[in-house]
Amino acid sequence: MQDQEKTQEQVEQVVQPEQTASAESAPPQPAPAGPSVEEQLAAAEAKANELQDAFLRAKADTENIRRRAQEDIAKAHKFAIENFAEALVPVKDSLEMALKLETPAVESLKEGVEMTLKQLTAAFERNRLIEVNPQPGEKLDPMKHQAISMVPAEQEANTIVSVLQKGYMIADRLLRPALVTVAQ
């Protein structure tokens, strides 16, 4: 039995060097086929050129948008009152026609002025120009009214006694405060 084990060990020893020798003598297998360094560099350069082109296009688009926005703002400033001016032209026409009359009657002048005032009021309403005309007895609102003087009155203090001049607002912004006298 011992002889059999020795023989088996000898066979294993002989087989092992043959396997290692055959592994060493086998030609090396080529590495997996992949792009060469030159190909990788060319691809990276192409990608960089593509990204640079996209960046330059985006930058140019941004500049164009900025320029157009500036032009739009300039036009908005230049023509901001266009609608209001269009509404006032008929009022001017009416006033000029009234002055052309050679022998105007008082009644016709009054009627013409009333019609012109209606046109002007309509123009103000269309362009959100709101009248600030407080009533006597209203509380003084310093955001809309300007007190010119304080007078003794039989009403509560800091209430409006009379309106000297109407005020005006454009939308929610005060254009001119109403000039008022208030109670002491």
C-alpha cells in the first residue's frame, strides 16, 4: 500500500511540472480589444470641442436675450404713455373746436366744456387714473391727503373740513395728494 502511495505521489509530481510548463509555454492571450490611447484622446478632444461650441452658442443666446430685453425696456419707457396720449387727443380736438367758434353762446360753451370733461374723465378711467376726492368728515389719511391748514370746527379732530384740490392715484400709487383743511 505504501508503494502505491509513493507511486501516486510521483505521478502527481510529474504531472504538476508539466502543467506549469505548458502554462508557461502557452502564448499570452491578448488583452480585451479596447480603444487605444490615441483614439481616446481624439474622442476627448472631439467632446471638448463639442462642449465648447455648445457653451459659445449658449453664451451668444444669453447675450441676444439680454440685448432684446434692454431694447424692450427702452421701448416701454419711450412709449409708456401711448395709450394715455391716444385717450387725450380727442379732448384736445374738442377744446380746439370750441376755440374756433366765432361767436359762441355761453350755453354752447358750457355744453362743450361738459362734453370735454366727460371725455377727459373717460380717458382717466381707461388708464386707471383715479380721483382722490375725500368727503368732509372723513378721517385724514396722510397716504392720500395733505393737510394745508387746521381750522376750528365742530367735528372730530383730524377729520377733513374741506377739499381745496383733488388728488390723483395711478392704480395703487399716489400721483398727487388731495389738498385739504382739517379740524383741530
